[in-house]
Amino acid sequence: MSGIIGKKIGMTSFFDANGKYIPCTVIEAGPCVVTQVKTNEKDGYTALQLSFDEKKEKNTSGAMKGHFALAKTTPKRKVVEFRHFEEQKNLGDTITVESFAAGDFVDVVGTSKGKGFQGVVKRHGFSGVGHANKSHGQHDRERAPGSLGASSDPSRVLPGMRMAGRMGGNRKKVQNLEVVKVMPEKNVILVKGSVPGAKGSYLIIEK
């Protein structure tokens, strides 16, 4: 497995050579700097640590300044480990979007948009009573969750009951997205379909 760190720019669409309409996500991917190489002998496992996106020195802790200085690079905002990286890389090497090509299939990991505290209709897809089916005396109960279970036995709400609560803001992975275009001069990659997260959020692209 190999990968890169990116940032979601937004969505667009275009027509391919056959005239087919393709919606896609624009991702600024890299360049990423190798800031640590972990080995079995020293760390107990093998991994490659990549860093992405410039960060001001005044906003970086002393420990992280020293960490980035070992790789002879400037402070970065996002640091991610990739296990079982296919290519052999050394400390300070740069990984660019040229690692990908049109036709590749990738997995994209991101944090979904936070929706705040939501009810059961939006959070779990409950149908609700609806305006046409509501009976007399219901007033504003069209989106209520309804009964939560039996009364005297078990006298409690069972675990896993679908109820209102915080929605979104979770780590999500979308698998097998096709790379439709790579623009190395702009460090941009276009993948077919949508990916989790808001504009400007960080993404992990795995091949």
C-alpha cells in the first residue's frame, strides 16, 4: 500500500472522451515530506510518516520544530503514518501526486461534516407520522421517535436503540474511487464521486 495526504478543494464535473458526464472531487494532494521512517528493530513495526501543508513556526511547539528539522523541512500541519508503504523512502524524501495515474483506484479517508444534535428522522431515516397520516391531538409530534420499548419488563431502554443525538463528525472511508485525472503541475488529483469532509478538510488517499 502507498498513499499521500491531501486537502479537499471542492467538487466539479466534466465529460469524458465518450461524452459521459462524470462528477468528481478535486483534491490537492501533496507534496508530502517523509519526516520519520519507523522500523521493526527500533519501533516494533514498519511505517512511513508523511507531513503535509505549511505551518508557521511561531505556532509550532519546540519538540515538533526539532522533529521536522531532522528531516530538513519546515513545520507542517498534518502528520500521518502509512504502514506497509510499497516504495522505499528515506528521511526528507518528497512524495508527489505523480505517484498516481488516471485509472488507478484509491480509498479516501476523511472526517464527515458535523451536523450537530439531530432527531431520529434525519439521523436514522425514520419516516415520521407525516402531515397526511397524523391523527387528532398530535399537534407537533410528526417527527417524534415513538415508543422506546416495553414498560415493566425490562423497565429500561435497551442498548443500541436508535435515538436522537449528535450526527456527523466521524472518520469515514470511501473505497474504490477511480482516479480520473492527475495534474502534477498543480498538485491536484480528481477522483470520481464524492468524499467525506468539508472544503479545506484533510484527506488520506491510499492506493
